[in-house]
Amino acid sequence: MTLMKRPLPPGAPGRFVEIFVAEPIGGFKLSIAFSGREYGVHDFSAMVATDGERVAPLRDPDYFARVQVGFHALVWPNGFRVDANDLHDRMKAAGELHRRRGKLRSFLDN
């Protein structure tokens, strides 16, 4: 007998979330697209205002804009990371997430 796991619904505890795209939109804000057709804008001003050796370079908006998506996290050149699940939960609690409806377009559809 084979047991089949059903995928967890969006927002379920223990669900794995991926970041597909993170695009700087000015200041310390990023437009972020997650798996599960969810997207939103998050302001990282409070994060970059905290103390910490690895956070300090992010206070420069040009450096902050060098963010990349890497292995389930936002990553900056100095190795500072923001976990996708933590960020998703934070954005959901703040009401910053929206859900795309209809057919998803591929970047190859241009």
C-alpha cells in the first residue's frame, strides 16, 4: 500500500514557501512574489534600523537594492538572509499579501 501525501493548503502550518521574485521598488521596499500565487510589498525600514554588523550595510539603499533570491530566502552580498517562511508569515499578519487569480503567465510568454 502506498501512502500519498496531500499538499498543504496555502497558509497551513508547516507549509513550505518559496520566493520567486524580489524586486526593489525604492527606499527599503521590495515587491515579492511567493509560491502559491501570493505577492505583496514589504517595507524593510524597521529591519535595517536594527543593530547588527550584518544589517549595517543594508542601510544604504543602493546596497539594499542588491538583494537576490537564493535557496528559500532573500540574500544580500554580505550573506545576510531573510527566510521565506518567516517573511511570508510576517507579511500575512500585516495584511500585505494578495493572491493572483486566473492562469499564471510564464516569463516565456512575452
